[in-house]
Amino acid sequence: MTAPVPKAADWPLRLFKLSLLKQEKFRALCDMLGPTDGLTCLDIGGDNGVISLLLRQRGGTWTSADGSAQAVAAIRQLVGEPVCEMDGARLPLPDARFDRVVVIDYLEHVIADGTFIAECHRVLKPDGILIVNTPHVKPSVLFGLRRLLGLSDARHGHVRPGYTEHQLFDVLKSGFEVETARTYSRFFIQLLDTGIRFASERKGASHDAVKGTLLTAADFKRMEKSLKLFKLMFPFFWLAVQLDRLLLGARGFMLIARARRHP
């Protein structure tokens, strides 16, 4: 039986329903994770916590972690405990504790990415699985548009723009064997998401030194009129999904990989 949604989750869930990118991200994570009933799992980099909440509703025993005090507070408000704050690349958690570690949005935020992956290896059980979701680096005019709008990597707390598949495999090779990887989220969905990000920052969304733009309940309240407009635009969101499906063979702007821990 699905656990009841806490009242504090109302605004993040409403925002999730308007975000094609977050919905695609959640589907991709679930596809890589498989069933989690009976497993002990860790999610890292859940920002406002809505994906952490939805992962818990799929079953299993979950812990959450993030490197930003503001993000940790937001996640804790939605899911309760346990939620812990990271020290950069370090996880304040015991060895060999988890069956699954899911990196939702974090690898591109941490300078010592090799150290962070080693920490994921440490906290996983010997047969554990690591799921890593990160921006995919590829040539596109969209990156130029984002810079023009002031949506830089630094503005969003990224220390790097993301990874190519080769770069991600290179980071994972010390301790993990990649079982599968794919890209998702193509041009039209990303174009709409760029517009939404620009609008949210124009409305004065909160900014965190570690995680960049991080929407809070106060931000959501300020943006409610704009969000009503987004609801009216939903047919365009649906159209974006259909157009992306026509881009056969095109590589997406997000990269996700599933890797098995080496002893």
C-alpha cells in the first residue's frame, strides 16, 4: 500500500506534475533501479526531495543525502529521516550498508568526482548496484542559448557541464563495471525546461552555493501565477514529447548508467 503523501509534499508534487524533465528523470531512474521492495537504498542529490519521496513510495528502506544544508532541510521536510548532509565528496555513512545507491543530481556538483564514486563503492554491499544520472555533454545550440540567458553551469552549482559516456565510464572504472547506459531527454523537452528555468530565476528563485537554483515553498508561492500559465501551456508540453520521439537516433541531454560494484 502506498504511504500517504505528507502535506508538506503538496507544492513539490504539483511542480513535479508540471515538469516533463523531472518526470522523465524519475522514469529513467526507476527503469535502471528495478524493484526495490526489501532492499536498503540511498539516494543522493534529491534537491527539493520530491524524487526522494517518490522513490520511497516504490518500496524498500531509504536514506537520503545531499551536499547542501538547504537541500537537506527540504528533503527532510518531505520524507522525514534519515537524511544526512555530505561533506563535499564524503558520505557520513557506514561501510557496506546499501543494496542500491542512486545519484539523482550530484556528480556534476562535486569537484572530487573520483573520491565521491569511491565513497559510493564503500557504502555499497559487495553485490550492490550504483545508478548515476548526470547531464550529457554533446554539441548543441541549446547550450549557447542557456549562456545567453544567463543559465550558466556555475549559476546552477555545476563544477563541470556534465559527462560524455566515455568520461562517465572512466570515472566509474575504478570499482564498478557498467552494465548499461543510455541517454534521454531530447531537444524539445530541454528547450521548454530552459524556458521554465529562466522564468523561475526571473521570479527570484532561491540560490544555493552548492546546488545552484533550488526552489522552496516560498519560491513556489511567488511563482503560482506563472505556474497557472504553464498549466495552460500543457498541450505544448505534450507536443514537445511527441516531437522528441520523432528525433530517431538523436542522443539526449541526460545520461544515466547502471553499474555493479566490484569487490
